Amino acid sequence: MARQKGIFKITGTIGDINFYITKGVGYARKAGGGFNGHAIRTQASMQRVRENASEFGHCSTVKKQFRLALLPFMSAVQDKKFHSRLMQLFLQLKTLDTVSERGNRRVYRGLQTAKGKHLLRRFELTPPSAILDALYRNAFFDWDTQTLHIANFNTSHFKAPLTATHLGITLGILDFNFDTLQYSLVVSPTAFLDVDTETTSFDLTPEVVEPPSYRGIAVLGFSYYEIIANEVYGLETLRGVRIIDVI
């Protein structure tokens, strides 16, 4: 590889030399070498590359649909690392598929294992939060009734945004088919607690209660609100979402 000299630097290929610019510095190198599409598709030595690409594409598709399924909870959450963290989760889950041949391992088979369900259950949808931790510690969820009971929760223990008047807490039940990628999401009415509320207990139940047909995932979300004369305004700060159980 050689550097380009002179005032004007070019990019492209002339003859068998590639010209390109990186960080303002021009380089030239002999064309050829490396991978190409035909070699990856046909050569035996590229078999592992094809297998990895196939499984990566599968995990990427699952990630996209799973993110869309949780959009009502995640749309306003700002977390630049969420997509990469979620992708890493699904890559881990597909490696737990010990039934399929390499290149065809699938996320849904990984979730049929105890470890797979454990990885999904402990996955942090949003960064750690003292509010989520407190809610989770004081929560009991019953899959038969799909009721989340939260006991002895105190909103006054947490510093609220300046304009916030209430903390809103919502339960979601996601029924997700990790094979076909079909899903449904039902949510509970939001419980609004005054930011100065001391110890209180409350229940959250979805408006429609049906046993999950596929993989049931219970999700808990919170956000701060400003409520003025019965008008509810969502705030863009201090939002959090957590998986509380998986069946």
C-alpha cells in the first residue's frame, strides 16, 4: 500500500490499482485479494462464512420484529446501544440450538432451553434504573390472571423531573412467536402515582386477558408525566422498561 502524492487525490480504480482516501490521506494499492461474492457463494473454504452470514441474518430479522413488537414501550426510550445489545442476545440464543446444523440454528429453539429463557428474562431492555429495581423487588406476577401486584412502593423516594406531577406505570403482555415472528401485545391501563406518594400498593392487569399461544413475555414500563386539569403530558426524561417474567 502506497500513499498518494500531490495536491489532488483520487478515488476509484485505474487498471489494477485501487485509489481511496481515509481520514484525508490518499492511498493506492493493487486491486484484487480479499473476499468476493462469487467465492463466498461457491467455494468450500467459505462454508463457515456462509453459515455465519445465514445465522446473522436470521437473528437480525428476529431482532427487528421483536423491537417492533415492543414499540409502544420503547419508542420514546433513548438508548443508542439497544440495537447492538439486542442483537447480541439473539446471537447468544441461537447458539443454544443444539438440534439444527450450523448455519440453520434458530433463536426459537434456543428459547426452548432453560438457559435461553433465563437469558431473555434477565435482559435489560433499558439501562439500570433505581425505580425499575424498586418496582421489581416489590412485584409479584401471576400468569393465570396476568395480574401484577406491586406492594409497598414509595414514589417519594425518587427524584422526579422538575415539571413532573405523576409517575405512570404500565404492564404489557407480549405473545411472541420466535419462529414465524407473529406477535400480539396487550397492555394494562397506566397507574398514575403522585410523585409525593408515600407507601402504596396497586395492581396492573391487561384490558384483555388471554393465555399466550407462543412465548409469553411480561413487560413493565414507567415514565414521568405532567398532569394538569386532567390533561396528561408525557415527559421525555426518565423512562424505563424491564422484562419481569417469561414462559
